[in-house]
Amino acid sequence: MATFKETYTLVLKSSTPTSWKGWIFFLLSSIWVLYTLAYLSNLFFYLDIIPYPTTHRALNVGILTTLVFLDYPLKKDYRLAWLVDIAAILFVVVGSGYVVYNADELVYAWGDANVIEMILGTGLIITLLEASRRTAGIALPIIIVFFFFYMMYSDHFPGFLRSTGFSYARTVGWMYLSAEGLWGPIIEIVSSLIAGFVIFGAFFKSTGAGKFFIDLALSLTGHVRGGAAKVAVIASGFMGMITGSVVANVATVGTITIPIMKKSGYKNEFAGAVEACASTGGIFTPPVMGAVAFLIADFLGISYWRVIVAAAIPAALYYTVLFNQIDLEAVRLVLKGMPKDQLPSLKTTLRNGWVFLLPIVVLVVFLGALQYSGETSIMVTLASLVIVSLFKKESRPSIPKISEAFASSAKGMESITPVCSAIGIIVASLVITGAGINLSSGLLTLSKGSTFLLLLFAAGANFILGMGMTSVTCYIITVVLLAPALIKIGIEPIAAHMFLFYYGTISFITPPVAIGAYVAANIAGADFWKTAWKATLLGSAAFIIPWSFVYNPALLFVGPLSETFKVLFFCVTGCFSIGVAIVGVFWFSPQTIKIWQRVIIGLAGFILLGPVSETMTNMFALFAAFLVTFYNFIHSDYAQRVWLKH
């Protein structure tokens, strides 16, 4: 059995890994996980210890931001880089510690920051910005700095951005000492619900559930044509919807699925693109949706169950387009399935691993059917995971597994907590200046009341922001800035939120950043740009589907079920048509169809899947797709063989 030190030598990926740094990371990550579990399970309440909400939030931010400076140190070529990291950690500890210690007083009264508070608050804000830069890039800190100074000098801005300016002492007081700003409602959700689900995802991976999902996918689809790629889609989709991390999912599942795809005959770039798209789709897929499902429910004041029901059809359509292209690519390359004698038995796989499905069922039942709180539901789900993991020797908890889960949990929150705390500056600035309402009015004026133009602005802004942020942080920023304008123009609230969520996520597979495709390309030994552009084509549904459910909210189960079924029929047909247009073959023949036919069936697919909602237009598109399909079928080798037999 591996020791703690051996385990963390493997787990920690600091650019300057040293034993003392690894041990500090181990200690802090373990403290944070145990504290979070105690908080979510109401253990402090039973011990007659009632921490103030601000205390809880400041503790989370303090510990996890400290871990960022341990895990993301400055480069060695900077002189005295270690001194900068130590100074940053000291500012984090003292700055957040001051709020923890004085939380009881700050709850009832806060005002302008005094000199000491201005020093502590300014230092903490700067370190949070630096932590955000190290984990999410430079773009977000620049935006946050703008909004910080906007609050101070808003009286100098023109037009709808003009507001009342505030002194530096009042600005720091609002951001640092109040229950808004750094300690606002965003960090409340992040430090409780999202933290709980990140911990659950880390422990879920540590049990070996990933192997079960891969074996399940192999036994279900490994034998069919293109089965190796379909295995990647199923396995990555399952794991992605639990872990909520595209990069982690590609790095873990992809190391198994990508070599299988390459061996079966797919090109390196295609194999990498499939894995990147499949892992990205996991974030759209219920029940967890990268923890964004809970944010949507909180922002809109609706139940979690309503969110995952609304997300079900769009996620299914995304994977339908992906599956269809994989199948057509197998037809084009004349690929066969994997030999059945080399695949795991479905019966054996389910018998050995069906218990891993129970925690997911428990989660949905407690959150959806029984409507328990998110905190209670995640603790019950985590408890059920621990229980079922005891059934098999391979999944049983051990010191190395628990250690890895602790570290993985902390690493999962490193890129979320400091960033979301800093984003509180944007939210607070918009609230206190009234700029949020003014911005919505300004965007409406700029778009001249056009829903299409406003959505185009929102999609572009969201896509750009998504290049350097996690899906959670990108969603939070764009919802605060853009959702009010979308809703005001008449878009269904849940459709507006889902639209922003989708467009903040697709940058994982789209150049120039495409971090999911980048990781997959490295595993596949493929060219990054070729892999990224192939992933863009494979994931094309993610660009179209958001427009579809905005213009057809029936896809989100808004309105009568009859309308949902009608729109769903057209959308599914559109999914298959788009696949044919992109790959260039039909299911019955590997012969490439003519360009003009691809254009026709592609336009028809876009109309059927896209925003057009007129029934007659959809029927015309459906008829055009049918004509192209029928024409190619009667001229195919398959049809000729069938007719010759008769």
C-alpha cells in the first residue's frame, strides 16, 4: 500500500513539487474537505456551534486560495518568486482571517473601511485577482479591476453607465466587509453546493467507477460499426455529467478510449475530437451539469428538478448529432465493430458494477422526487457512494484513494472558489451603482429590440469569456451581465440561462483555445488545430441547439407536451441531416454524395434543428431532406443488390 508521501507525489502537479509543499497541500486539502463535509451535514449545529455565513465563506476562500499559490507558483525564472508566493499567502490568511474573526460584528454593522481594513481588503483583493490570473488567465482579472474602479468613478461615465461614484473607503468596505462583494451569494453557493458536488465527483472517480462506465460502454456498443468511438461517447458522457470537468474527463477516460479508437481505424485527429466533444457534452447533461444546474435553480428561484428536466432534451440532441457523425464516419471508412470475444460481457459488467449507478439514482430521487435541499441530498448521495463502494474489494476506500480524493477535491475547487469570490466584485458593482439595469436597457437599445441581434451579442460575448474560464465562472458573469436583457426582451428565463450556459462551454472544443481538444490531441498524438476544427464540426449541435430552444422553448418542456413532441420530431430529423451534410455519406453506402446534395440536406437540417418554428417551413425542409436521401438510396449499391435479388 502506498504511503501518504508516495500518493501525494503522484497527485500533486505543482510546477515546483517539494516535499514540504506537498505535505502542506495534503494537510490543507484534508482540512477543507473534512470541514466542508461537517458543514454540509450540519455537524456544527449538533455541536451547538453556529458559524456565520460570512465565516464559512471566508474560510473557504482563505484555504482554497492558499492552495492556489501552493499549486500554481510563479515560474522559477522570476527572482525571489517564492517570496511573492509567501507574501500572497500571508495576505490571504490575514485578510480572510480578519473577516472570520470579526464576522459576528460585520453581520450587524459595517461601513467605510478604516486604514487597517483598507490595507487588508486591498491586499486580499489583489491576491484573489492574482489567483484568478494563475488559474483562469488574465482576461477575467482585467474585467474585475474595471468594475472595481467603475464603482468608484461611475459618476464620470457617459450615458446609461453614469451613476453615483463612491470613495475608496466605501468601495473597499462594500467589497470586503459586507455580506456582498467577496462574500456575496455567489460564493455562498460555491462554498456549499458546488463544493459538495466536486467532493462527490472526486470520491466517485476514486472508487473506480470510470472503469465500470468504460466496460459498460464497451459491452453495449463495442461490437457495432464505429463501436470504439461510441464507447468513448457513452463512457465520457457518464463520467462528465458527474465530475463536471472537461479537462479531467479527457485526461482520465481519454487515455483508455482514444487508443482504442485509433486501433479500430479512426484517424488520430478524429479520435481526439470525439473524446473532447463527448467530455464537453457531459457538462450539458443532467443530473449534475457541472454543478451549474444548482446555480440556474438558485438564480431563477425554481426547483432543481425543473432544471434537469429542461436540460434533458438539448443534451440528448447534442449526443444524437455526435453519435450520428461517428456512425457515418464508420460507414465512410468501412469500419467494423470490435470482436465480441475481446469485449466484456454486459451481464458480468452490470453484475460487478451496477452499484455505481445507485448513488446517481439516490441523488435524483432526493433532489427531484423528494425535493430535499441540495446540502442534504449530496450528503446522502455521498454516504450511499461510500456504502456501495464497500461491496467490492477494488472499490473499497483505502488511504491512497481517500488521499487522492481529498487532493482532487481541492484541485477541483482551486479554479472556482477564488475566481467566484473575485467575481463578487462585478456583481456588487452592478448592484450598488444600478449599472446592471442600465446595461440591460443599453443592450436592448443597441439591438434595436431585435431578439436575434441581442442573442448574437450574448453568444459572442459569452464565447469570448468562456475561452479563459470554467463553465461555472463564465455562466455567473454572463448571467449577471446579459440574462436580464434577454429576459426583458421576452425570452423564457430558463431558455436565456441555458443559452448562456451552452455558449460559455463550447470554447472547450472550439479554436483558438479549445483546451479540451488540446488535451485530447496530446493523448492522441495528433495536431492540435486539426483536432480542434474536427471537434468543432463534431460538436456543431452545441452552436445550433441553444438557438433552437430559445425560439422553441417547448424543447425545455415549456408549454404543452404536444408542442414538445412536434418540435422534437423536427429536431431529431435535423440531427441526422446535419450529420450527413458534414460527413458526406449516408448510412447505407460509403460513397460520398455530391456537394450540392450536402448543401441542400445541410440547410434542411439547420432549419429543422435550428430556430425556425413555422411548421410549413419545417415540412418543406423535411421533404427536401427526404428527396436527397431517397435519390441516393435508389442509386446506392445496397439498393441495387436488393433489387437484383428480386
